[in-house]
Amino acid sequence: MISVLPFPSLLAWLRGVSAGVRAAGRGTPETPPAINELYHSRRLSMVRLAVLMVDDLSTAEDIVQDVFTALYRRHGADLRGVTDPNAYLITGVTNAARSALRRRRTARAYLPPPPENVPAAEDEALLGVGDREMLGALRGLTARQRQVLVLRYWSELSEEEIADTLRVSRGTVKSTAHRALSILRARMGDR
């Protein structure tokens, strides 16, 4: 005949049996290793922590996955060498999130070099040899020198108008034009 246990005693007995089976069964194929239990219990909270830090779900999931991978590689599946796995996870996720933010800040600060202004092929074909040489020599001048020469000889502005346009003194316009013309004469020679 089967004896009937009162309900609270039955629950306590079942808890004790299941805890004993889990403790005795650790490392057997039917019981998951400690890293699996930790992963299933802490993964979601670690992803939430990482999302709060990096503000990007996919990056947060990658961070958490990398931390769990590092934990497994370093300590194995049973985690015997880790005294507090939760603290390890929190520290790892925090440090990895900081690294991701640093990489993101560096990537955002990068300014690619400005694209070169390349004339259209039709424009190059219509230019003569002398014109191409002159344009090449003009590209070798500073931006201010090119501005002064273009405003003076192409737009036919006076020195005073150029000074007002560029917001510099009239003497600066004169000296800049003189230096630019000297550089062009040296580069172009007798041509």
C-alpha cells in the first residue's frame, strides 16, 4: 500500500530528490553543464545591460556572446575557477561595451579626405597643351593665391574689390598676387 504524504512534505521531498539528481548528475549527458545554466539564466539581463550602455541591440548581443565565449574558453564548461560568475559577466560586459563605444567614437571622428576635383573628360579634350600646363601650375598654388588671381584676371576686380570680397587688406591682395605670379613664372618658364 502506498502511503500518502501531505502536500508540503511532498513538495519538499521532490525538491530534495531533484536537487540530489542534479548534483549527482553534473557532467552526465542528461544534465547541462554550469555554463549552460548561467547562459540561460543571465543572458537576457546581460543583453539589457549592454543595450543600456551601447544603445544598439545587435552590438549588445554580440558583446554578451563574446563575454560568454571568453568565460567558456578561460574556465571551461564547469566554471570551477570562477568564484562569482555574475560579477565576471557584469565586468566583462561593461568593459566590452566601453571598448565598443571607444571604437564607435573613433570611427565617427574620422573624416575622409575630400575628393579631388577632376575635370570632365570633354573639358580636358578641348584644352590645348598650354592651357593644361597652366591649369596644372594653378593647382600647385595655395587656395588664397588662386582666389586672388582668378578674381583679378578672370573676374577683373580691382585690388580693393578683391580685398573686400576675401576680407583681407589691400596689401595682402598685392603681396599674394605678386607671390602667385612669381611661382607661375618659375613653373611655366618661357612658355
